[in-house]
Amino acid sequence: MQALRQRAACVVRRRKPPTPRNIRSYASESHGHGDHHHHTAPQVAEGLGPAFYIFAGAIPVSWFVYSVSRPGEDGEPSSFNRWLRGFEYLSGTWQERNAIRTAAIEQAAHDKHLFLNSGKNPHIELKMPELIGSGSPYAVPAGHYPKLDHVTEHYRQKYVEEEERKAKRLLEKKGQS
């Protein structure tokens, strides 16, 4: 039933005469002087643009590269090939080059193993003895903090020795002046 109703509405819409539409006039179309004062956009002379010049330049450049890269009549190497051979960094044979490269790679592997397998220096100089026992005081069972009195005493002795050395140097400087 719904389909019939929609179809009937469609037919009725088509049969209705269209209502006249208002024709709009814009002020820019007519200044009240007739149609002989139409203004057009100014004519601009556009250049060919960079794409044209790149394409036009690519043709002779590609012809030049092709002609330079071709070998000579008697199978001699091309001028491009001769130019590239001027960049060879060793005048020796392939065996000499390979020997040098192999020695460099072996030395790099030796150094890598040396650095990776050498242990870190376990000696850490503490600036303050208070840092020795620093840690979280929470969730630590009783008796699990070791006694570090001997370590604290060691660093206190080092401090006293350093202060004595400084005082001795000051006395020597006063005695010289």
C-alpha cells in the first residue's frame, strides 16, 4: 500500500504546472545604460612555465649522457667510464683492496668483542657517606639492612686525611710568602 501511495504522489507532482520562477537581476549585470558597457577581465600573457623548460632541457641532456656513456668504436671504454675510474682510491689490485677491507672488518669485530665483553669498573667513589644507606625504608624486613659502619668510617678517615693535606698545603704557602 505504501508503494502505491508514493507512486501516486510522484505522478501528482509531475502533473502540477510549474510555478513561475522569479528572475533575478543583479546590479552588476546592468548599470541602467544598456548592454554596451560590459567589462571583461584583463588579458594576461602567461609564460610557458618551468615544467616546459625542464622538459625541453631534459631532451639534450639525455642525448648527451647517452652519447657519453656509449663505448668507442673499437671497444674502448667510454669517456664517462674513464672519468669514473679517476675516482679509484687505491691503485692496487682487487686482492690488495680485499685484504685491506678484510683486515679493517676483523679489527672492528675484535674491538666490538673487546668492548662488549669487558666488565664495567666496579669501583664507585662516593662523595657523601649518607648515600650508602639510601634506599626505600618501606617493605624491608627487619635485619635486612647490612651494617655499613665500617664503610662510613672508611670515608670519614679519607675526609680527615684530605683536610689534613689541605691544611698542610696552606701552612706551606703561608711559610713561603
